[in-house]
Amino acid sequence: MSGQQPAPAGVDPNVPSSARIYDYALGGKDNYAVDRAVAEKVFALAPEMPVMARRNREFLGRAVRYLAAEAGIRQFLDIGSGLPTQWNVHQVAMETAPEARVVYVDYDPSVVTHGDALVATTDNVAFIRGDLREIDDVLGHPGLRRLIDFDQPVAVLLVAVLHFVPDAEDPHGTVSRLREIMAPGSHLAISHVTPDPHPEETAELVEVSTRAGAPWVARSHAEVMEFFGGFDLVEPGLVTAPEWRPGITRKVNPEKMWVLAGVGRKPCPVRAPETPGDRRPRSGLRTSRG
């Protein structure tokens, strides 16, 4: 885009978009002057933000690779996916599992337009327009139901999206609904901006972004942990994005880390041990010991 191409239908190039701001932070070109203006205001206060955007994207890639290669997940639901870029979820997952099924969800029409073009020739991938805050509509979408079977383990990816949902819009209730519908063995991957290392600077960043028309909210480590309620965190737990299974030794300055990241697994139900009196045929049929 960069102001050189006409805006897709339903897109106002004069209103900033969180997806396009993130695209700009990653070095992409699918953004407008209004997006770059907001981003530059944020970068002026926190010059490390473009680096953190890249570290967040790297976390997504590592998480999907872990889920496909080690956890055996074969279906992925990426909500708030943002604009397509290099090494998208389906590309990473299909390196390990060519049969993997992926559904991307975003409410931004510019994202969906680009997404449709990306997956037009791929049967196992869909890009649908939907809003995390209207989760039942998302879950009932025919494009999602065509590829995702919630009776089987699924990976739900909420990467850099929950901080755009204020408490008044009940993000915890939304994520709880997702956790409820996910089968045992499913995984939930989350990354989220945090104020923990620098609360005053974060408050200023939130204020600047909100005034510019791109509001978001930072949450503490404890608040982000609540989104994993009832799930077992995969090692190393909820840490800064560069620290989540980096693969190589990476020096991390805690004062420069604005994003927490983690992956949780829904445990299988634990059956109570049987007592001698409970040992009855479960089928109701008579059994014989020969």
C-alpha cells in the first residue's frame, strides 16, 4: 500500500489499523501514512518496539513449530492474525505436517483481502472475517467449521491480540469460552504486552496510542496468566517472547521486553481409581473369565 494503491472495499486509509501498524513495525509495506504516523509516535517513546514486534513474530513461528512437530497438533485457529507476512502459520505448520488445517480470523477488511489472496489455492487453509469479541459468531462460521473439528485437539493462537480488548469487553470471558470448547490435548498460545518492567512508560504509550486512534491495554504477568485458567503451561511457562524456547542462547534485557508469551495445554480428565466394588462391566454385558 504505502499510499500508492487504492484502499480495498471497506477500508478507510485515514483511520489507523493495529494490523497495519504491526505490519509497519515488522518492516512491511501494507500500511498507510496514518498507520506510520501512529507507529512513529510510539517508537519515539519506545525505540525497542520494532524489535519486540519481530521477537513476537518469531515466538509465533517457534510456537507453531513446537505444536506441529512435538505436540502433534494438526489444526490451528489463528484469531487476530494480522496481515500475512513471511512464514505464516500454515507455512510453518505444513513444513512438519502437510495435512495441517489452518483457519485465520481477523476483523480488519484489509487483512481479509490480503488473506484471501494468500490462501486462494490452498484447500486446507481459510481466511475469515470475524471479531474475537464476537467469539460465538467466529466459532459458528461455516469456513471455520469446514476445517476445524473441536472434538479433536486444536491449537488456538491469540498472539498480540488480547491487549486490544479492554476489560470492559470481557476478554477473560471470551478466552474462557474458547478453553471450554477445546478438546483435551488442545493448546492455547498467547502473547501480550505487559507493563511490568516499566509501568510509567507503558501508561504513556497507551495514552499516546489511544489519542491517535489505536487504543490498547497492557496487562501484568498475573493478569495474563489468568487467560490460561485450567491449562498446564508448557515449559518454560509465561516468559518474555524471546525467552520462550529460543533454541539458541539469546541475551535478554528485561528492561527492554514488553511482550509476555506462553503456551498452555488442556489436560485430559483424570479418572478416579476404581475400587473392587466398582469393577463391573461398563458395557452392561455379562463377561466370562473362561
